[in-house]
Amino acid sequence: MDATDVNPWGKSPKKVKNNTKSNKLSKNVSQKFEKTKVVATSGAKKIKAGASAGVNWLKIKYHAHKLAKKK
């Protein structure tokens, strides 16, 4: 018997009942969270693509401006 086996309060811990309502709620929350993750991921990809296109546009404009100044 280790020191970790001794319960200082003298009571055994209560077992949690398996409640079907909480299981259904947990499943619903989990499913909605998965849907939210999918939507957020697709939104982030669109933002990344838009930002990348914007940066490339700025590079092209700056490069064209720089070339025009040299002439």
C-alpha cells in the first residue's frame, strides 16, 4: 500500500452516471464544433489566398514603378 493509495477523507469517490442527455448534448456540440472548424479553415484559406494576391500585386506595381524611374 503506497501513500498515494490512502484517501485522507476516508470516502471512496463517487462514480459518474452515464447520462444519455449529456451524451447527446456532447455529440451535438462536437458535431457543431467540427462544422465550425471546417468553415474557419476554408475562410482562413480564402484570406491567405487574397492576402497573397494583394502582396504579389504590390510587388508588381512597385517593380514597374522602379523600372519606370530608371528610364
